[in-house]
Amino acid sequence: MAEVVCAVVTSELVEINNLAALVKDDSCGAVVTFTGDVRNHDDGKEVQQLTYEIHPTAAQEITRITQSVSDSFDVVKVAVAHRFGDIPIGESAFAVAVSAHHRESAFDACQALVNAVKAELPIWKHQVFTDGSDEWVNTA
């Protein structure tokens, strides 16, 4: 059973190096990380501003998702953080770190965690574009 050392939604800066340090373990030969950073464009439009809104259950859900997915893989420690609020372009909105004895398990678990959090976490992205238009993502 994987140890979930961190599973949070936060308004604070998400630093992948901090998550990687949390999952480091002397028994592990692999630490795999992922960061989802705010980009300056989407679907051919220039992004001016991005905000994530969360449901009140998001903190419990990110813990549930992280533990459930992690338990399906041969991994040792896992850390997941998703930011909410206004996030400047270039900063991380979402990060995952996984340690395992071997790299294949770490890579597989990291990808599964990214996909599950993106699919299941009750969080919505609001983008404002430089042309004055805006859009909500993940609202269906």
C-alpha cells in the first residue's frame, strides 16, 4: 500500500521540488514527477488570466483519488497538489511526485494519477483571453 505523504488543494505556490523531496525514500530507485503549468495560450487564443475554482469537497476528493489510484501500483510514496485561485502564467497549477523501487511502476502510477485527478477532482478552470472573451473548462 502506497503512503500518500501529500494530497492537497491549495491556494499556495506548488513547487515540484518540494513534492519530490517528500516522496524520496532510500529504498526507491525512481522518483517520477509531473507539473502542469499555466500556459499563455489555449485553442489558438492568448490567455491573459487563469483562475481555478474548487468544490468544497475537493480536499477530501484529492485524498481519495490519490490513495485509490496509488494502491493500484507498486509504489512507495506519492504526493499530489492542485492549486486553486488566480494562477499566473508560467506557474504550476498541478503537480505529482511518485517514488517506487523501479521506474516503470513510478511512471505508470504518475500518469494514472494525473489522468484520474484531471477526470475526477471537482475543480473548474476559468480562462480570460486577451481578446476579451473567456471560457470555463471542466464544467460539464
